[in-house]
Amino acid sequence: MSDPVLSVSDLSKRYGETPAVDGVSFTVARNEIVGLLGPNGAGKTTTINMILGVLAPSAGRILIDGVDVARRRREALARTNFAAVYAPLPGNLTVYQNLRIFGLIYAVPALRQRIEVLLDQFGLRELRNMKCGVLSSGEQTRVALAKAMLNRPHLLLLDEPTASLDPSVAQEIRALIQEFARREAGGVLWTSHNMYEVAEVCDRVLFLSRGRILLEGDPRSLPRQHGRRSLEELFIALAREPLAPRVAGHA
Amino acid sequence: MPSFKRIAAILLRQYYLMRGSAARVVPLFAWVTVDIVLWGFITRYLNSVSHAGFNFVPALLGAVLLWDFLTRVMQGVTMAFFEDVWSRNFLNIFATPLSLHEYLIGLVSSSIATSAVGLVVMVVMATLAFGLSFFVYGLMFVPFILILFLSGIALGIFGCALVLRLGPAAEWFVWPIPALVSPFAGVFYPLSVLPAWMRAISWLLPPSYVFEGMRALVAHREFSDGLLALGGGLAVFYVLLAGWIFTRVYRHAVRTGLIARYSAETVN
């Protein structure tokens, strides 16, 4: 097995005495889509923010492609990109302008051609000169994903990317991300509250609760292993009665 | 080593925003035009009623022009920064390989472009409409502009740090900064008229050296190059200090999660 594209070791974040993330360790391999699941406040977004370098960990280490985010932030983030429902691109710029600006920031080679490819890939050609602020939620998500793919990231972080989408658009987005993981050899860390989606897309899931990983495994076999009929049922059970950290279903 | 492409991205963003918005372009020259017209007529009136033979145009109108330039430079930096505040773009911007230095250089570059527009408009109007001759200042005009430019940059970066630390509502602390500084900088009067405690503060402000120098030139008095160099040194020091403060505030924001939360406008 090749080196993981993301390696997180003993990652913690405390706010005063309150732990938001508490000694979390996991990896994401190339071509792998890993689901980061958990109830609200479990520490998913905190973990993603630490990986993105916008939140300093209290302890632990994050390596992206073997590059330490804390020590070589720029190099690590050049191999990463993200899309999050709470971080829309500036609404006063057009789709093309946003892609061009972020393409320059990520120093994307042959940027104009890359943008053209992404406009086609994400069905954005018609919207190219429209300001992002007037686009629908689904269209904005597609723009955010196109931006996230600009630099052909080795690691793609997606925080509830389909949260505001109708089922049809959400399915298209899932297919695009799966294709990315397959074709571009990238690893994906995906948070979602949609268990159907997670079961369909993710190769592996991590259940996070109160900042700790409780469970890890294949989203298709985990429910059976724990006597539940579906991932959603397992999610609800774990959210209400957390197991001891990583006691079962370890992949 | 800062990347030209990343700096250009910040500059390009400002260009796109300007290109698409009259509301952003008009203020670049509208307010400076109003100021030059207003003070142009005031100086013309003062010249007509003064019996001392003193020419108010280079002393007062020149002072307005130079002070407006400093204000535009500062606002050039803060406005570019506020675009990220208003569009809740911090997470997108700072979760990239863009370094803090590149970001700040991008803001400053953007300010150079926007303040240059204002300066050209002011110089043309003051010269053509009110006969302000820059020959009065001679070559000293260059260090004057340079010191005021650096001071504007320092105030701009400090304003950005203030808003990053205190949240979007703190932008109302930023707008009055030039007005708060101007009484100490002696824009319209010599520092000798100020009480001792105000004068002590004035000598810590680089623009004071510029306006004292300007008045000395207009009155054909000597002004020490050494004092101007001191003003320049102070301006450089304040730019470095403002950069240091911004870096400290940014690190605090990364430590506390403010950068990530800023996107959600939950800063208190």
C-alpha cells in the first residue's frame, strides 16, 4: 500500500479545559474516500479546519503527502483543496473570475485551459460570466467543487458538500467526486449527515463523538457488525450512547 | 520568497471588483475632487483677504492634497481587506498556499493602484483649477509622498489587524483613524501652536515631519534633511510594526479558531 495522502496522529484541540478534538488518529489513502461522521459538535469541522491550517492544533501532527502542515504549511496546502457549505466563494465575482483568482493562488499551470475543462466537467459553461451570488445553492456548490479541483489536489476536504442540494444534483456531485478519487488518484475526506450518501460513496467511515473516534470501518458492513439495520440507525445509536473509543469494527 | 502569481491574484480580485462596480470606482476620485474644489476656493478667498502677502495655495491646498493622499492609501489597504470581510472569504483565502506576506503585499499593491488614481486627479485639479505649483516643493515632493505613502500603509495594515481581531463591526473604528491622527500631524498649522503634550505625540508621527517641511519650503525657510530622514525612518518602523501586529493577530486568530469562525460572522 502506498503512503497515505493524509496522516493525522494524536490530533487534539482544546478550548481552555474543553476538548473539541481529543487525540484523533487516522489516515486517508490515495483513491480512498473516507467519511468523517458524527453528531453536531463532534469535532468534524474542527478537524478539517486543523488540516486546512486555519486552526492551530493543541497537540498532534498532520501530514499531507508526508508534508507537515505545521512546519511547511504552504507546501502542504498546495496539495490540498476544499469545499464547504459554509464557505461560499465571493458572490460579487463571476464564476470565471473566482476560478481565475484561486487558480493563481494555487499557481495552477495552464490555468485558462484548466478552467475551461472544469467549466465543462461541472456544467458551468453557461454560468461562466454570472456572479456567484446570484446562483442557486446547487450551482454554487458546483462552483465551489470546481474551485476545489483547480489544483488537482492530492487531498480533497469536503465539509457537507451536498447539504443544500436536491437529490438529483447531489447524485451528480457524488459521481464527480468518486470519479475524482478514481481518476486523479486523490484522497477525499468527506463529512456528511446523509448516511445514505455516505454508504454509497465512502470506502471507509470514522465515527466521531465528543472529539474522539468511536468506530472505524466499512460503511456497508459496520451496521451488521453492530446489530443495526442501516448506517443511519448505527449513527443514531452511537450519537445517543457512545461506545468506548474504537472498540469495535476496526478496519 | 513571495510568489508574484499569488500577489497578482489579490490585485486581480480588486480589479475585477472595480471593473464591475461604479460604487467602487467613483469614490476613488469623487471625494478628493470635492476636497480640492472646497479647499481650492477657501485658499483663494484667504489669499484675497490676507494682507500679509502669504500664499495659502501651496500651504493649505497642498496640505489637503497630501493628507488626502495618505487617507486614500490607508483606505486602499483597508477596502481591499474589507472585501474579504464582507464576502466572508477568510476561510477560502487563508486555507490556501497564500502566505500572510503575500496577502499583505497584495493589499498594498491594490492600494498603490487606487491611491495613484486619487493622487493624479488631485494634482491635475489643484494645478489646473487653482494654480498649485509643485515647483514650490521641488524634489522634496518625492520624499513627502513616500513618507505619507508608508504612513498610510502602516495605518491601513493596523486597521486591518483591528478588524481581524475585533470582528466586522470594528470597521467603524477604522474609518475615523485619519481624523484622529490629523490634529497631531499638524496638517494645517505648525506644530509650535500645539501644547507640549500634543507636540510630543506629533514628533512620533511621520506625517508631522512632512507638513512641517512643506510649510518651511513655502515660507522659504530651512528644513533639516535629517528631520525628514527621521520621519522616513519612523514611517518604515511603523510599517514593520503594523505588519508585526497583523501577524500576531492572525496567529491569535488561527490559535483560537477566529479565522474559521469569521466566515460564519460569529466573531464577538
